[in-house]
Amino acid sequence: MSDTLLEIDNLSVDYETARGDLKALRDISFDVKKGEIVGIVGESGCGKSTLISSILRLTAPNTRFRQGEVRFKGDDLLTMPERQMRNLRGSDISIIFQDPMQTHNPVLSIGRQMVDIQHRTKVSKSEKRSIAAKMLAAVGIPDPEARLKQYPHEFSGGMRQRIAIAMALMSEPDLLIADEPTTALDATLEVQIIERLQELQREFHCAILFISHHLGVIAELCDRVVVMYAGAVVESGDVREIFHDPKHPYTRRLIECDPGHIKERARVLPTIPGEVPDLANLPDGCIFRDRCEQATDRCAQVPPLEKLKEGHFAACWLNHPEESST
Amino acid sequence: MAKSHSELSIILRGVAKDPLGLLGLIIVGMIVFSAIFAAWIVPYDPIGMNIPDRMQAPSLSHWLGTDSLGRDTLSRVIMGGQVALKVALPAVFGAMAIGLTLGMIAGYGPKWLDNFLMLFFDTVRSFPTVMFALAVVALIGPSLQTIVFVVMATSIPTYGRVARTQTLTLRNSEFILAERAMGASMTRILGVHMLPNIIGVLAVLAAMDIPTVIALEAGLSFLGLGVKPPTPSWGALLKDGYALIRQTPWLVVGGGLPIILATLGFTFLGESLRDVVDPKLRKNR
């Protein structure tokens, strides 16, 4: 208990829409321990963003928390008073967003934004400036003092993302949420950012919840992985376990489809046929059933997320011997 | 502090690069200069009557001639500029400040408050300005303050609507979400992060609005509902000149020309400012 930082317990979140309730997250459970890097993988629309906004409680007005808890250091974030929640954001929990071109105020200098973000610390403005310069140096921006006077559009995308990381780590958070921080960058920058993140993580000892659809990055960076599909966790466990011995057909297909894994030259890249089911009108049984090649009659019932061995969970009937199903 | 200075100099340099902007800047500068130092540069007392010299044509001693009471027209034109700015500046900046505050609240606050404020704006806007002014003047009498009040009340909705639209666009932008995710309070988001993004647009609007207000003041004074008689005003000059247009045409010129110049000057300046302040256009330069 004491070394668990973030616990997500049976979380279900709906969006109220004109077509009926969109079941964006269903029975999500996983936890993040102190100083651990947990990756979340899944294709677009699988609920990654909803999950982040639920943790930060910055959700759209039509969001409804149906059940479950998001506990941070033992306190439920979903029922916490707004004021207390706001004090957690940016101090104990920080976030890096996907698109570095959009996350800075275009009309304020970087220095001003980095000073402003320290509004909770009671030190003089010049001290805040020097802290800001120190953080910029820590993320590898040369000549930080002079750079503080510049505006966001004077930096490149990679630099802006590093500035975003500097701003997120400035308060020395316990949990850093990284929402696809390298998706908008090119491949060489991606490696740089990941390495920088790893270094800083060792220095600051914060836990990182790393959201990505890039499996290579996840394998490189994370200790554990949570694989999400259509708003549910289908598999979770240690990175090594998941990548070497995936127990859910979706995870297996996802790894097969990763261009980094394909050895031979192919004319057409492999894909998973079919589409993510309509979340407003969920089919019965296993959600992956329609796209799964190994689907059987048993899949008409929803498979539970079962512990297969220490640190490896999967939700698929294939891991259960035939007779135990009925 | 040094930073905002450089920002201002960037804007001024941008305006000066554009020929029309430079012209506007010069005209506005002249009007503002003569208004500030009016008391020292007027050649005669603008309200001092001199019956023997009445209705004189322009000459070396009276550059713009004299009116039916022998008052020097040039002195009255300069003093009238001061009156015009005394009405226009407080009215426009007051309306901008109030409109900005209400507009940002409407754009960022709850839906019901937005609806309420928009209803208020639309109600105020539905009064024709001149009719509203006539009604107010009839109620509380003509004076400088009355005009300032009328102008302010009628132009708050314009600023409010623009501020609201800007706020609505910004509130869903990613950097505002990022600030919220970093624990910024509502006042911090509005004051530190949104205000600098909105103020430029409103400043341009204000610069373009000043000539309208000057014209409105002149119009009310022309109708005899503006500033009280001995006080010189461009509109009052026009009115005096209009009655005697055959005998003393220089009065109409003296009242009309500054209105035209002020309108052109502020409009050129405003348009040029718009091009410089707009961050999208600025990036391309």
C-alpha cells in the first residue's frame, strides 16, 4: 500500500451524448507505484485521453463518472473538493501534452510563463527566474538565461517539448503524466526526448504514466504496460512479459503490426482488420470478438481480467482451459 | 519592464513602416500634442470675446479668422481638440475596461451568466446611440460627463462581444488546458494568460472607435446637446459656422477639417495597429 502512488479501481466513465451514453471507460483497474514508469498503449479512441482527463479531473461537461475510484496517495481524486484537486495539479501531479506547438501561451515569453507556473512557491521573482533557468539547463537548452526572454514561436518543436518537460518537472511532482509526448515529433527527436525523460526520471524519482501508441518507445522506457482496447484493459503486466509472451490476441496483433518488428520488406503493412466497436452501442461478450481470429462460442461472455502469473493479467478466454468456462 | 518597452517599440516601428500608419501616427500625435499643450499654444483666449474684431476673414493675426463674437477660430479649434479627446479617451477606455471584464466573464463563466450578459449587451445595443443620447441629455442636462457616460454605455457591448468571442476561442485552446492541468486558478488563467491574448484586438478596436466618438460628440454639440456653450468644441464651431456659412465660411472649415483629420488619423493608426498586433500577421514578417 505505502509504495502505491496511484490506484485506479474499477473506473467506469461515460459521455452523455445525443445517441445515448458513450461508454468511454469500463472497469479500468491498474496502479502505479512510486518511481515506476507505466506505459499505456492502445489505438486511437481506446480511452487513453479520457483516462488522463479523469485522473486530472479536467473532463468535458458531459462526462459522468459511473463507478470506481481514482486514488492518489490514498485519497479519491473524483470526490475531492475542487480546491484541493487544483492544489494537486501542477504540484504533485504534472502533465506533458502531445503537441508542443500548442501548449505554450503564444504572447508570453517562456521566462514569464516559467515564473508564473511557480505561483505556489513563496520566493522572489529573480529567484524564480534562476530556478527556471536551471530547469531549462537541466532539459538541455543551451544559454538558458537568454532563452528565457524569448517567445514560444522562437523555439523549435523539440525544444518546446523539452521546455514543457522542464515546466512539468519544476514542482518535482510525484506523478508525471506524459500524453503521447513524442507523437508530434520526428523520430530522431523522439529518441532524444525519451532519453532526456529517462535521465530526469532517475534524477527526480517521479513515477511516470506514459501514454503512447508507439510500442518501441514503451518497450524502451517503461517498467510495466497496460494495454487498452475500446475503453477496457485487455492485458497488463511487466514490459518483458507482455512483449515476449502476449496473452491477449489484441496485444499479439498490435505487436505484429508494429513496423519496428517487421523484419522483411512488405508491400502492405499488416493491420488489424475491422474497426473499434461503437462505444455507444456495445456488442455483447468480448469487445475484441469481431476482430479476433481465434474467437469461439465462449467469447459471447465477457472474459474477466484474470491474473495469469505474478505481474501478468489478461482478459481472454484462451488462457482458460475449455472445461472451466461453463 | 524593459521587455514591455521593447514590445511597444516593436509595435511603433511596425506602424511607422506602413506609410498610412505613419501618417495616422503623425496626425494623432499632432492632435494629442496640441490637446495637451492647448493652454500654452493658443494665440488668443478661446472664449474671450472681442466685438470690434468680429467675423474677420483669415489673416496673419487670426489664421482662421474670427466668429460672430470676435473669438479667434484657431484658438477654439485647438481647445476643441482638447475637449474632443477629453470625451473620447475616457469614454473609449472606460468602455473597453468594462466591456473586457464583462466579456471575459461571459466567455469563461457558466452558461447562464453568459446568456444573461449577452441579453444585457443586446438590449443596450438595440438603442440607437443618438436617440439614447438625446434622452439622457434631456434627463440630466448637457455636459461633458453626460456625453462620456452615453458613449461608454453604448459601446460597452461592442467590446464585451469581442472579448467574449476571443475568450470562448481561447478557453478551449490547448495551452489554457495545460495551465489548468498545472493548477492555475480561474483568475490566473483570465488575468495572466487570456488578457494578453485579447488586449491587442481590443486596443485596435479602441483606436478605430475614437473617431466615431469624436464625431458623436461633435454631432451632439452641433445639435446643441453637447458641451455647454462657451466651451469650444468642433461640433459647436460647425453649428456657429453653419448659421453664418455665407458670411464666415472659415468657421465651418475650422470645425469640419479637424473632425475629418482626426477620423482619418485614428482610423489609419488603428488599421496599421491591427496588422502589427495580429500575431498571425506578425509571424510572417
